[in-house]
Amino acid sequence: MIEDICERHYHIDRMIRNLRMSGVLENLSGLIVGQFTDCEDDELMNQSVSETIREAVEDYDYPVVFNAPVGHVEKNMPLWLGTTAYLSVTPEGALLHY
């Protein structure tokens, strides 16, 4: 799961590229992209924050869900760490169950 608050777009781009180049992204089974609160898209980046993340994971064959209700937001759903979870993503939506 990734999310952030008050981070510049180019910092997010650098962080996600670092995760890709270090092999972290290729070893995932799935990715939950939470809220990027007060992280404004930068027109000089020529893409949105979501597009930056999507581009970084597009070569991998695992489920990715965007805009999940996790992070620094009022509706912040808990995620259980250290337990097996199953993530299913379809055109209709996403389901995470433990």
C-alpha cells in the first residue's frame, strides 16, 4: 500500500521509480494506492500522480487498485499488516479480504 500527504509530484515520481529500480515493485503480489492528500499534480510532469504510479507498475501482472480509502483522509479504512490478504480488482471495483 502506498499513500502520502503534502508531497510534491516529482518527489512521488522519484520514490516510485526508486521502488521500481530496486526491484520492490516486481516482487509485489498486488498494490493498493491510497489517497495522496494535498499532493497536487504538476503540469510540468505531463501526467497525474496516478498516471505516474500506473506507468511504474504497468509491466507487472498483479492487481492494482487506485483511490482506495486509506491514508490521511476522513474516511480512512484500516489495513491489517502481517496477515494474508486477498486483493481482487475488476472493472466493477476492488475487494480486499483477509
